[in-house]
Amino acid sequence: MFSGIIVPLDGSPLAESALPYALALGDATGVPVTLVHVVPLPKLSLDYQLRYDAAEEATLLAQASGVLEVRAQSLGAGT
């Protein structure tokens, strides 16, 4: 069968609407459900050279982690 279910969440109603089905399938099969939130790549500068900003990346990762933690807690799953 399968060993897990991954649910990508981006804050959209469409992504949220998939969550109850994934949870029901996870409960029925006994496999874990993993929530995922993608962090966007850094923006390109005007001269099209990729800038790496560690502070910006840390902020985006912290925001994504916070969103997932709140969602997992609201589902009673903890972190």
C-alpha cells in the first residue's frame, strides 16, 4: 500500500479542502499524515543575480513553521 500521506498547505481554500480527506484516509489506513508548507525562493535582484539573504530565509522558515504548528495543533496532532 503506502507508508504516509503528504498534504501541501499554502493557505488556499483548495489546499485546506484536501485536509479532511487526507486525515480520514490516514485514520482508515493507520498511516501518518505529514503537513508541508513550501517556502519560496529568494527574490532576484534587478541585475538577475541571485541574492542570498540568510535573515530573509530564516524569517520565511519561521513563518512557515509557525503556520504548520498552529494547523497541527488545531488538528490535535501537536508538532
